[in-house]
Amino acid sequence: MTTAENDINLIATFRAQEGKAEQVRDLIAGYAHIVREEPGNIFFEVYTAGADNSAFVIVERYADQAAFDAHLSAEVGQHLNVTLGEMIEGSGSELQFLTRHV
């Protein structure tokens, strides 16, 4: 069980380029299955923002900094970020780190 003192919580948001939403969704869905099996991953949930199927929101939690660092350094994630970067607007996803109090 994790505690508020050591878990890592974040939200990643990004928008698919015009005509790429389905490809992005498929890519992220496959990646989600991999991340959920990583040691220390508590959850990795993929959403779209309301009815906007091009605006993606990913909510993630990791048991601690070591688990998050392992997630970031995984080769599959690095490959995904390169591929995803070619299909989303801007220079990458926007990350918002959260602090859990309760």
C-alpha cells in the first residue's frame, strides 16, 4: 500500500493532430497494458476530455520515485514518446504533478 508521503501522482495531457486521434488512442491503449504491468505502477488510466476525442488525459500513480524513474527509463516508453511526438500537437505532453493529502 502506498502513502501520500512517497507516491508519485501525475496527469499528462496532449492533443492529437488532425486526423490522428484514432492512431493515438490505439498507441496509448497498447502502452497502457504494458505500464500497468510495471512494478510499482498503481494505475495508468487513459481518458479523452469529454466529447473531444482528440484531447487525451492520462492519470498515473506510482508507488514511489524509484518506480516512476524505472517507468521513465523503460525503453518501450522512450520509443512510444518518439512515435507519439509525431502524432500530437506541440512539443509533447503537458505534465501536472499532484500531491495527495488524503
